[in-house]
Amino acid sequence: MPKQGASLGLFKRLGPGILFAVSAIGTSHVVQSTRAGAEYGAYMWIFIVAACVVRYPAFRFGAEYAAITGRSLIDNYFMQGRWAVAIFIVDLLVNMSIATAAISFVAAGVVDYVFNLTIPNNITAILLIAFCVVFLTTGHYKLLEKTSKLLLFVFSLVVLAAVIKLSPGQNYSLQEFWLPQEGFSQQTLIFTVALAGWMPTAIIAGSFQSLWVCRKMATSNGAFTRKDALLDFNIGYAITIFFALCFLMLGVFMAAQGVSISGSSGEYSSQMVGVIASALGDWAKVISSIAILAILFSTVLTLVDACPRAAAYLAGEIKTSLQQKQQQAYRVAMCLQFLVAGVILLLFAKSFRSFLDFATTISFLGAPMLAWINHRAIFNSDVEASQQPGPVIKYWSVAGVVVMILFSVLYLSVRF
């Protein structure tokens, strides 16, 4: 059981949940939610909210397990068996390579737009990952947490102001919020899967959350309790849902203005800044550019931290001698992530939209297995029965796994 210390103030309780929100708001919101609104309509809010509700327990268990036991979910994966570890490793490799490359590529488009660069986006993306590696190896967890809070605050103010300003000028019928205007086609289903794949983020973020909670507990001398962890996580999760809907509506506003979402990340960045500026005025172009850049940079930053942190922890579990050298393993894993993501960016980053759809679809199909493993972790003998979540969360989790499996089967049957 983790050590308990003096309680923390509200602001100091926030940390892992904010990192979760920042990692989620990045590509899945800025790109996918906006595309959903612009290309399909306001009714896509149903699928965004549904995906977030269905996946909530799988993410929550990461924070809860770590707060109860003082250990990460990865520890429990080893207790469950090699099959669970194998599933986690496959998902981790996807996130260390494809997801990191995809997110950094989108962020690079914003960087190129903001600084008016002429170098290719994939080169900018590689430089961005390299900068994150240097930042994290010198700043460590506390600096990551403080930076994420600041960037999320700036970003939130700009996006919220734009949505509030644009909303009164739009007229929608009730049908537009509930039904597709041109029927629910096969293409719509394929995109909905890509949207849900990282909505609010990949399921593997539950294990990242557990690592961040363990780190938060270590840096707070045991003052970060289970209650704090759940409060922090629930706030972060609510933020992700709220801003997913904000970006959905920004996409709807873009469509209303006759803007067609570009397949180029640089042009897309210009479009996003343009719709915000149309709401707040030309003076907001610089601020909105910085805000979008800030949140995307923070997303890359959290992913570049989380994947190597998980890989180092995993290596320490596999080989006991590495437990004393976990910081060194963390840096080695970070360098490997940089190299693999860099190769993908150099060889395959021709269309950032198809690139994102591929990554999110893989995440969607793998989600039920990882969600079930997380369920088994919290309802395992490793956690005392009195400490386990109540029946509502338990059956909510089971139902969520079943729904994810059914939609995966539906997608595969339609796609192939």
C-alpha cells in the first residue's frame, strides 16, 4: 500500500490527469474532431461522447490501480501472463513508432506555418521530436507537468473564446445534431472508426497514466492519495471530452464558411488559425497559432515521455538488473523512439490524413484487448476486494469491452 502524507491543495493535486488531457487533446481533437465536424456534421458529437463514455473505465483503472497499490499497470500485466505483456508490447511499439510520427507530423505543420519555414514537414517533425528528447532528459517529470498545465491553460482560453463567439451566429435544426444529412455510408463508418481510435486517446494511455501517478506519488512524498488521483483524472477526462466537442463545432463552423479541410498539415494549420481569427479578429492569428502549436507540442512531449517511460519500466520488469538503471533505460528507449519515428517520417509521410487514419484504426482494433487487461488488473487478487471499484464501474467496464469488440467486428466485416 502506498504511503499517505499530508493532503495537497487542489492545484497541486492536478498532474497526471492534466498530462492525460494534453496527450489526448492533440491530434485526436485538433485534427480528427475538426474533420468530423467539417466533413460529416454536428451529429458526430454522438460518437465522440459515446467513445469517451465506453472507454472511461479502461483509462480510470490506470490511475486507480497505481494509487491503490503504488505500482503501475505494467506490473500487473506480468502477473496476468506473457499474453498480456505481449499485447501491451505490440501496442507500445505502435505508439512509439507510428503514433509518435503521426502526431509530430501534424505538429510540424503548425510549426512550419507559425514560423513560415520552407523545409519539409517530415524534417521539422524529426527536429521537433529531437527537441522533446533534449527537453525531457534535462527537465524530468516536474518540468513536464508544469509546462503542460501552462500550455493547456493558454490553449483552452483561445479555443473556448472562439467557439463562444462563433456559436450565436450559427443556426442548426435539431436533426443536424442527431442524424447524418446524407445517410450513414460505409465511408462514414470507416472515418468513425478512425475518429474513435484515439478518442479521447489510445487505450494504452491507461498504463501511461499509472506511471505518471506513480511518479506523482513519489514526488509528493505520499500525499497524492487515491481520492486525489481520481479527482485529477476525472478533471482531465472531462477536459478532453469538452474540447473534443469544441473542435467538432470549429469544424462545423469551417464548413459553414466554405472551408474544405486540406490534406496538407501546413495548410490545415492555416485553416484552423483562420477560423479562430474569423471569430476573434485578425489580432488573434498570432495568439491562436501559438495556442495550437503549444498544445500539439505538449502532445508530442507527453508521448515522447510516456512511451520510453513505459518501455524502461517494462525492461526493468523483464531484466531485474535494469531496475537500478531505469533512468538510463528511459533515455535509451527515447533515442530508439526518435530513430524509428524518424525513419517512418522519412519514408511514409506523404499524406498526413491517411497516415493518421491508419494509426487510429490500429489503435481502435487493439483497444478491446487492452481494456480487458486493465479490467482484470483492478479486479485481480492484487487489489483487495474492499479497494476495488463498485459494481457500477465494474459492469460499465465489461459493457465497454463488449461494445468495443462488437464495433471492431462490424468494422472488419464492412471493410473486408
